[in-house]
Amino acid sequence: MDIRQFQRLIHDRYAQRDRQRGTPATFMWFIEEVGELATALAGEDQNAKAEEFADVFAWLCTLANINDVDLQDAIAKYTDGRVEGFK
């Protein structure tokens, strides 16, 4: 599955509820997941780390969906050579 397919899967499952929640509340959920990832990264449990990375990515896709951003197109700046040097 590529990024666009995963973003579409998230859209198909959650779009109506996500759009009703809106960007500010969705961003807060995203930040909560980032916090959970930070906690997992401080530990040694690889399964917890993987789970939290997945959650962060899913919420990022949700934010992109409700703001009409195609993440696969957005990351093209990294894949087509437009970003040089350190990020």
C-alpha cells in the first residue's frame, strides 16, 4: 500500500466524522498521539513504538484529508530532488 492508498483508506473509514470534528480538534488528537509516540520512544518496547508511529501517521492523514492535502503529492518535494542539504 502506498501513501495515497493509506490516506484514501483513512478517508473512506473516517471522513464524515473527521470533517465534523474539524481541524482544531483533530490537531489536538494528532498532538496527543505525538505525545504518546514521545513516551514510546523513551522506552524499549518496539511494538509500542511501531503502534504509536502508525497512530501518528493515521492522524496526519486525517489532518491532510480534512484540509484537502494529498500527502503523496506533498512529499514529492523530497522525492523529486527539490530539497537539497539538511532538513
